[in-house]
Amino acid sequence: MTSFQQILQMGQQVQARLSQLQTELSNRTVTCTSGGGMVTVTADGRGRIRELRIDRGVVDPQDIEMLEDLVLAAVSEAQQRAQQLYEEEMRKLAGGLPLPFQLPNML
């Protein structure tokens, strides 16, 4: 039977690893494009947009809607990939631990 002290130690270890994971995810990036590379978005592993590049050829004052769609598509994909990265890392962290609760979303 696990003692209360062991449970507390396990909780502290998980908390320390969560903190480390947040830092690691902040340093990892995912990059996505839309429009055949006309719009490029880079997000960190927590889903924060770090960079947005737009090819000059896609900037048409007569068709702003297309540019908006391309930016939205690239940002959405980057955030989705960042979420997948987060979920993969959380599965690794929780693997084998007898946690009776769901770990918090850190994004």
C-alpha cells in the first residue's frame, strides 16, 4: 500500500515535470504553410504564434479575403499541430503513473 508521503512525493515529481514540460514546449516550434507556401506560420509547442510570413505576391488589395483565408488556414494548422505535440508529451508524462485525474491543459 502506498503511503501518504509517497503520494505527495509523486505529486511533486509530476508538478516538476509539468513545469519542465511547459518550458520545453515553449522552446519547440511547428511551422505550417498555406497557399503553396505563400503564408508561413511558426508556433511554439504551447500554440503561441511566434512568426508570420506573407509572400509579397499574395498581397492583392483587391482580394484581401484570400489573404485572410490563407493566414487563418496556416494559423489554425500551426495551433492544431502544437496541440498534438502537447498531447503527445502529456501522454509520455502520464504513461505508467496511477493518476486518478486528468492532467490540466497548459496551453
